[in-house]
Amino acid sequence: MTAPASPAHAVKSARCPRCGRAFDCGRQTEPFDCWCKTLPAMPASQLDPRGRCLCPECLATAVAAGAAATQDAGKKR
């Protein structure tokens, strides 16, 4: 008899800490399968390891701001 597979964690409802909007978060899914993995990665300097997940709109804004800041820093060199 084989041991049952460990249950996959499901997508959970979360609330964005920036705007307060409710959204589905797949951070705890196994294997990882969340909408956020389709966005470009944010620069490590802009990540807060203690921070909570952002909604799609706020994360897209943060990613765009991070990309702009990275480009501006590159131009100043």
C-alpha cells in the first residue's frame, strides 16, 4: 500500500495591503501556480521578505515602478 500524496494547498483569498482589494493568491499552492508568476520579477532591492502579496493591479504598478527605477539608475552611471 502506498502512502497518500500530501494534499496540495489551494489558492486562497487574500487582501491587498496597499489598496485593500480582495484577490486570489496562489503563493501556497504546490506546485507553485499563481497568476503573479506571469509578471516580470521585481528587483530584490524592492522586495520586503516580511511583506504580504499584492493584488494584480498593485503588483503590476510595483513591477513597472521597479523597472523604471532600474532603468533610471542605469542611465545615471
